[in-house]
Amino acid sequence: MGGAKIGPGFSQWRRGCTIPNTQSAKRQLRKSLRRRKRNDLRKSAIRYWRRHLQKLIEAGQVEEAMAAFSEFQKAVDKAAQRRAIHPNRAARLKARMARRLRPA
């Protein structure tokens, strides 16, 4: 079954979800989809820097790893500040990565 078409970006609506009836509900749905897209980008940045940093640590490139760790921290802090991830999760991610970086 195809999804209901209620506006731009809504053609792939999930089955079982209710379609908004009022204008304000449609607007809220559009806003939540935009927010979800932004949050996904923030989480994607965390995953990218995490993988990149792990590769640098395994390769023994300490200077590059320190620079990447700074970028990783920045991505995690931004995501936590915007509530894309929980602040405790941000702290845990940074602590674990710092622990991996310490022996290198």
C-alpha cells in the first residue's frame, strides 16, 4: 500500500500512523520531520567522528587523533545541547573515547 499524500515530504507515511487532520497538526508534523532530519545529521556526525577517531587510534597517529577527538567532542556536545542525544550519553561517549585515546 502506498502512503497518503498530505504535502511535500509526506508521501512515504508509515502504515498505522494517523494522518493529521487540522492545519496546526500538519504544521507540527512538518516541524517534527524537520527536527528529526536535523537530529539524524547530528547523530551521523557523532558516528563519523567516532569511527574516524577509532581508525586513527588503531593506526597510532596520536596528533591526528587528538585533533579528531576535539572534533568528536564538539559534535557530541552540540548534539547534547540540542537534545538530539541525552547529556549523560554524551558524557559517557566522551569518557569512553578519552579512555581509548589515553594509552595511545
